[in-house]
Amino acid sequence: MYGLDVRDVGSAALTWGRFGALAERLPEDSVTARSGLSPEEVIWSSLEAQLSAGVIENLRVTNYLLGGLLTAHGAKENPVPLPEPFYRPGVEREQKKSKGLLSLASKMGVERPRPRIT
């Protein structure tokens, strides 16, 4: 770790306090920090994986909405299936299946629009 020899812990070269401070600040992608995680958690611990999952979810929603435009312009039904949330470890899946644009927006974290009073 950090090019230091663990055998020096407790000596003047590497005090216990410095060793503890270095161990607490290990990078998330270091082998030591990932050693207590399952293989699936290691994959999802990176920011890139979380951002990629968000992009995939948003592309699915966009495709579904574009399919809704086809329905509005004469198609008998939406050719794109309702998007499922992209699976991430530690995030519970919703059991209740609801339909409609408002439920889709609520799944994506968008609040329901309030009616305008004029």
C-alpha cells in the first residue's frame, strides 16, 4: 500500500497513526478497499458504471416516448415496450406495475406537474 512495507508498522518509519490514516484514505478502486466486496459490488462501485446505467435508463425512456409519438400519429399501439429500470445491486425493484406517462415520470424522479391556476 502506497509503496510502504507493512512490516514497518509500529516503527518510526510507519507509525500506527499514519498507517491508520493511509488505510482509511485508500482509493475506492484499490485491491485492499475492494477485498471485502462481492464481485457484483466491485463492478457497481465505480462512478462510470452508475452513470452508464443512468444513460441506459434514459435511452429506454426516450425510445418509449418516441414510440408514443408513433401511436399519436396513427400506430395502433406503442411498438416499444414499457421500459424496466436498469438493475443495480442494493436497489430494490418495485413490485407494483403501473402504466402511463405520469408513472413513468415518477419512476425517473420527476414530480407530477401542478395545474396552473389562471
